[in-house]
Amino acid sequence: MGFAMVVLSRGPAMAEAPATTGRAQAAAPGQSAPALVAPAPIAESNTEMITTLVRTTLVAVHQADVTGNYSVLRDLAAPDFRDRNSAPDLLRIFAPLRGQRIDLAEVVLLDPQITAVSLTTRKALYVAGWLATRPEPVRFELLFEPVDGVWRIDGITVAPVRQVGSSSAPMTSK
């Protein structure tokens, strides 16, 4: 089976994130963002909030893949993400993932295995990890921007993983 990786990124914020593969791609930075109200501070021990962000984001990706309608996923995102990506753009960008027929519905039942959580210098929340979906595990890298006290999607990477180790998911491609 071929490898599909979807990368939607913000630019400097995703580039600052401690990407485990260095494969996160950066788009040209847009206009400067208005002053934002930061959500509550993030601690690695805040697993419930991190788990909720991961699950709800991946469920939104799954529902968009199943329906072919990416408008809700786009509307849940940060303003800069919406400005960079139309719903038809997202349909095209996620085509390789859809083509592999990876069922992300399991994400509501599985505990994500978080391998990295950090705040970038731009105060964006970076979360990386993997899920033991079947038939193949899936790795993810997510970037969230604080918008009016709520974490909003600002970057998404989703890809199948060939093999998952006990402590982390190596990102491999063929």
C-alpha cells in the first residue's frame, strides 16, 4: 500500500514546532495576526484537554473524508487557516488520505499516544502522536492557535504508520 501524508501548516508556528521528522511544510506567512486571547496555560499533565483536541480534530477530518465536505473542518479552524484553505482546496489536499480508506472513526474509542506537546514561541499548541487504528496505525501532528480563548486548528498532518514501537511512532514513508 502506498504512503499518503496530508500536511496543512501555518508557516512559522509549525516550523517552530519540534517536528519529529522535519517534514512539516511551511507556507509563506500571511498578514500579522490580531492580538489573541490565550486559553488556559498548557501543561503536559493536562491529558484530558489534549486528548479532546486530538479526538475532535481527527473526528472532523474523518467526517470530512467520509462526506467529501470539508466546510465544517475549515470552519472549525483558525482564521489564518481558513484564509489559506478553501473547502475545495481541503478536498484536494486530503484526497491521498481518502484514497487509502483509513477509518478514523475509531479515534473516539482509542487513547491517542502523545509523543510531543509544546507551546511554540508564537504561543501555538503543537501536539504529535499516533493512534492504534486498524489495519494501520495513524500518526498525527496538530497545531492549534488560540482564538478568543479557544484552541483552533491551524495545522494538520495525518499519515499511516508502517510500524509502531511501544513508546513512539516512527514516521516512515515509501
